[in-house]
Amino acid sequence: MGKKKHGDDPTKPIDIASSDPGNIPCRARSKRRVKSKNSISKQKKMLDSGAFQCYLENLWSSFPEDKRTSFAYLDCLWFAWYRKASFREKVLSWIKRKQIFSTKYVLVPIVCWSHWSLLIFCHFGESLQSNTRTPCMLLLDSLQMANPRRLEPDIRKFVFDIYRSEGRPEKKQMIYQIPLLVPKVPQQRDGEECGNFVLYFINLFVEGAPENFSVEGYPYFMRKDWFNAEVVDRFCERLDSFGM
């Protein structure tokens, strides 16, 4: 699990009261510019939120348009800010603009307790009784020993509030019963690689997500042997080549 260094807080808001982070250029989101000496493939500490978001936006722009039409992604700090009661309604209003109920998959990077993981909403626009396109959630975590399910209470409240803010007709009991699946995915080698792994999870999931996700087909490709850590290193080098 990534540890805070020199007082760096990866979840510290920029100016949430007056700014929509979706409109902040990625270079302005980080207190440091991502230069060659501290690029993702070379630095040895956990990615802060500014650097992560820059890499995410560059990665997203590299996907073909036909892939992106099935996906949406949330800003990497929205979940952390949602957990702060004073910011909650503003975050929900930003999510509403994303129209996630008309998208097959929604990628939700999470940074919590100085650790990155990836939450994915699947088929939220479908009926909760659907068998072919199962509304569910995936939580991909490269540090299983940290107990990813400790996030479940916050995730379930987050999802319920999203449904509520959108005026959806589903009942609270049904929303709280949406499956939260935690596949056993490849694990990081040290305490600082979690952000790199989340970016690679996103890359592979966008490339390989099934047309219709079903719990019956789970875990699909998301297994312990999905990839090895050396592949993540090469992926990070490719991200650096995009130019930050």
C-alpha cells in the first residue's frame, strides 16, 4: 500500500468549492510536472492524483473511438471527495453530467487510505433483474492483503446516492443488492505500484470487456495470471512516450 511521503496527500482537493475538476487541464492538477526524471516508468513512489489523472486522460485519448463509446470514466478524486459530506452533493452533480446510465461500463479510479484501486460499474442502465446484461460492480485491487471489501460500505452508499440523484425508480433494497465482485487479479510487487496497476487494469479492461457482461461468465479474463508485472513496466514506458 502506498505510504504518504513528505506530507503529500493524493486526495487533497484543488478547489472543489468553485471548480469542476473535469475542466481543469491535467498539468494544472499536479503540483509537480511529470518530467522524464519522475515519469511513471522511473519514479519509485505512489502516483499522486494529478499525475494519475494526466496519465489516465492520455491513455483514454489513445483508445479508438469505437471502444470509448461503450465506456465513461470518473475523475480519480470524485470518490474520495464524495466521502467528505460537505462535498457530496457537488460530486453527485458532476457525475450526473456523465450520463452513466446510458453507458455500458463506467471506470471509477479510487484513491483511499493512500492506495489506488479500480471500481467498474457494469450495465447500470439495465434492469436489475436482467440475466444477460447483469448490473454489477467489479473492484480490481492489486493489493488483496489490504482487504478491498473494506470499501464496500462506502461504495454501496455512493451507488445508492448516484441512483437517487438521477431520480431512478429502483428501490433502495434492490440497489444495495447489486453484486460487488472482487476478482483475484495480479498483485503489485511493492507498496508503491498501485496506481500503475490501476492504469493497466483500465487499459486491459477497455480492450477486452465483453459486449454483455454477465455474472455467469465472471471472472472472464480477470484472473491471477491475467498478466505479469514486467508487462506493467513496459506499459508504463508506453504511457511516458505519449508525452506529458
